[in-house]
Amino acid sequence: MNRRTYLQTVGICAGLSATIGQAGATVGSRSDPPSDALGFLEVEGTTEAVVSADGEMVYLATTDGYAIVDIQDPTDPQLRAHETGLLATHEAGPMEYIYDVKVAGDRLLVVGPATLTSDAVEAALLVDVSEPESPETLTVYETGYHIHNCYLTETHAYLCANTMAENGLSIVSLGDDRDELREVGYWSVLEYDEVWEDVAPILRYLHDVTVTNDVACLAYWDAGTWLVDVSDPSNPTYVGHVSDHEPEALAEITNQADIREEQTTLPGNSHYAVTDEQLDLLIVGREAWTIETDSERRGDVGGIDIYTLSDPTAPEHVSSIDAPPTPDPTSGGTWTTAHNFELRNGILYSSWYEGGVRVHDISEPHNPDELYHWRNDDIASFWTAQVGVQQEYFVASSTGIRNTDAGVWLFEDLETDIEPPSTEASESPAETTDGVPGFTLLSAISAGTVGALGWKYYTKESDP
């Protein structure tokens, strides 16, 4: 029996119970979900996953490079390319800690390193993936700063430019022939109010960016979630934001232990955020854990918050999706905090590390309805969930932390009463509601701490 068949047949058909580690599915009110995964392909080092507009290919960041997987048959995903040793001849090469890729049409954006502590070349690569088995690097854009996350449309790349000074958004043109990378615009919270400069950089870290209908959604950790109009890339302008903290209060946190606690725990922790296609909703994922001291545990596991944008200058919180249960909510325990997700046509596909993957109907944003939940924390720790072909299958990438299986999973999607767009006529998800991914607590070297993403790989060998 091969590995894929094994994973599909051992223990996966049982219903999910409250017992941690049992695999299966929970049944939502909309329809009976599938009880099984459709397929799995192991790809070492997998983190982020993004899907082509037609749902036929999934592109993976693989820590040491990137991979292209054919998912036209979701029960039998096939590896088409796995590129490693990127920029190996560079004096600071090869690239490493590649945790994010994005796709738009036949262009793939590959960025790294994701961590502050790497001395590797800091760059973004634009790759032609029109021939999936023979991807070709078109240009190399060296940045001078690490890149944990990025975004890509048909015309522009958006880079989280965390210099640990301004921590802004760099807007980069692909050029007329979509074969170059050249910065044309820039924005940071310091342009909105210089008082943010007094806040520890790691607490106003630009963790991620998504772009929908010319509105960039910036997840600025404890500085909040910010909406910026990028219709003129050379002149991005502030629209609105939501934050749990005032900058003056954050500026008072100067002790390194207190910074670490603030960075780890709620409130705040804007890790990943998207708007819907109509710019009516804002969805914010919060990656957070509890802190354990000698006398108590403080904080809670981060979930997903839903806001309405009837007034985009002042998003209004209307509901939340709590994290799945965990026997140990600290960063050293079983991770069930929110990570990356995608919102498509009122359906939210989300990942929760060892808490599994979930599907919610949020067409009534005040009352999100869970339709499906798959979890097996013995074999999967999910980084993202992304639409393949809506109402047919969706995709989720699993990391290899704590001896789980790194690679790409495929699940049967639910039939709902929504009308999904034709894949032939649809735009690239990168131009609509793509979901991009997640750093988990990168800490500045000056803070004397190791960020959770760097931390979890650093301590992997010593994990029980």
C-alpha cells in the first residue's frame, strides 16, 4: 500500500470528537461533508500554498525553494517541479527560509528569507511558470531586507518590507512585459502618524498583505489591520484601520520580556487579513497563545474576527470564530491558533495548524456557520487552506513541525447554494480574494528573542 492510500484509509473516516489527535470530520448544518481527504502528496519543507485560477496547479513554498503540483485529479496530485538551490552562485546564496510564494497568471513570486536571523541573500524572484515542468526565473530583485510574506497581481508585487525601522509596504511593478521588478510605491503606518515610530518595531511588524479590488489589507500585528487604496501604486493612500491598541500605550512597553508577552498574547496579533470581493467584509486572523508563569496562564488562543465595512474608515466587529480546543494553549503545546485562509463567495476556508482545516459559511457575517472540520494532529499541521475549484475541492498545505507530514492535502468541497464563478472566466485569485500567509512571531534580534517561526524549526529536534 502506498503512502497516499494509507493516509486515506487509516483512521480518517471516523467523526471528529473532542479527543485530540482523532481524525475525521464534523458535520455542519448546510450538508453532509465528506468523511475523508481526497488526496495527499508529501513535499518536504512545505509552508504556503497558492492555487492557479483554473484550480489545476498548486504552488508551494518549500523552505529551500518552491514546488509545482498538478491537482487536476485531486485524488492523485502529481509533482511537476521542485526547484531548490535558488541563487546558489550568489555570494550570500542560496536563498533559504522561503515560506511564501504567490501566483498571478503565469507568473510566480518567490521571496525570502522569512526570518530576521538569516544571513542568506534577501530577494524576490519573478518566475515564468507557463510550462509547469520547466519554470524559468525572469528576474532577481534584491531588497536589503528579509521578506516573510508578499502578494502578487498581474501587474504588481507587494512586499512586506520589514526593515525593523519603518516596516512598510513596498509596491513593485512587473513592467509592461511582466518580466521585471521595480519599486514604484511605498506606504507605512509611520506616514499615517509618526507616533508609531516610538513603538517597538516587532509590535508594528507588517506580517502580511493581501490586495482585493485595489485595496491592500495590511496585517500589522499589534498595530492592527490597515486598509490602503493602491489604485495608484505610486501614491498609496490610507482608507481606514482597526486596532486594539493605541500607539502611545504600546510605546510604553520597552522591557524585552514585556514586549515578548505582548507579541505573543491577545489582544492584537493581526497576523493575516482579507476583504471580500465586494469590500463589504474584513476578516482578521489572530495568531496568539497563552503565556504561562509560575502562578497563572494569561491570554488565549487566537481565532478569526469578522468585521463589516459599511464604513471602511471604521470597520465594525460583528462576530468571531474561536480556535479549536487544545490540551495546552501555550506556544510549547498543541498549536490550534488561526493561521492563513481564503474567503471566496461567502465561504471561508481556514487553517489552524494542528487544529486542522475548517470551512465556514459567513454569508451572514453576524452568525458564521461551520460546515466542515478535518483534524488529525498526529499527521498534519496546516499552514493555509485555499480554494481549488469551489464546490469540488479545496487545498490545504501542511508543515512538518512536530513530526507531522509536510505536503499538500486535497479535500472535497461542499455543495452550497452559492454560485461560484466559472473557472474559465475567473480572474487570478491573486486579483480577487487570495489568501496569503504567515510568520508567527518573528522577533527582532535586538529584542533578544527568537521568533516563533524560527523558534519552532530551531527546537524541532528537541520536541517530544
